[in-house]
Amino acid sequence: MATMVETRSAWTTTALHVHRNSLLHMSFHWGHKSEILFSGWPGCSSGMYALALIFIFVLAMIVEWLSYCSIIKPGANKVATGLFQTAMHTVRAGLSYMVMLAVMSFNGGVFLTAVFGHAIGFLVFGSKAFRKSSVAEKLPDLPPRK
């Protein structure tokens, strides 16, 4: 029994030691010292953190653009259209997961940047605010995310 307690205590101490030296958090935190998407990026540099926030913002806007863009012309080959829609859906899903993984860094700035990127992207690409008015509105190639 003593060995079990000693082993458990050693593991707990080691796990706490590793957690304290790591940039990984399990609750929201603020500041530029964080890891987002890739090991060591953006690191401790404020400039690289700003670049990471811009990257996440643009990524979220691209996800919204892919959700509402309409590239396929009416009367196109159904098989080619289906393959193209599948490819666009795959890219959109992959980029959405990248934004989600960035938010999972639990950095408050990254969370707000992703939310604002989606909001501005929807305003520009999905809402009626910037659409050209037409008699028959074209439907997007991809159904909006649920």
C-alpha cells in the first residue's frame, strides 16, 4: 500500500510540475503568452500574438465566405457540381475545425477574435446588408452551418 501512495504522489507532483511549465491552460486566460494551433506559436512575442489573432480573424471570415458563396453556374454538370460542392464543404469543415482548435487554446483574445471574425464574415457575406438587390436571390452552393 505504501508503494501505491508513493507512486501516486510522485506522478501527481510530476504532472503538476509539467503543467506549471506549460503554456496550456484549461480555463480562459488573457495575455499574449500562449500556444495557438502549433507548438511554440506564437510564443511570447506580442507581435507574433497579434499576427496569430489576425490569422484567426481571417480564417473565421473565410469560413463564413465559404458558407455563403455561390460559384457554381446554373446548368453545370451534376457530377462535377457535386464533386466541387464536396471539395468546398471539406475545405470549410477543415478551416472550421482549425478555428475551433485555436479557440481551444482557452485564450480570451483568440476567442473574441474568432467570434468577431465570424460576425464580420456573416455581415459581409451572409447578411442582406451588402448584397446586391435582385428579383430572384441566388441560393449559396453550400447550406449554412447548423
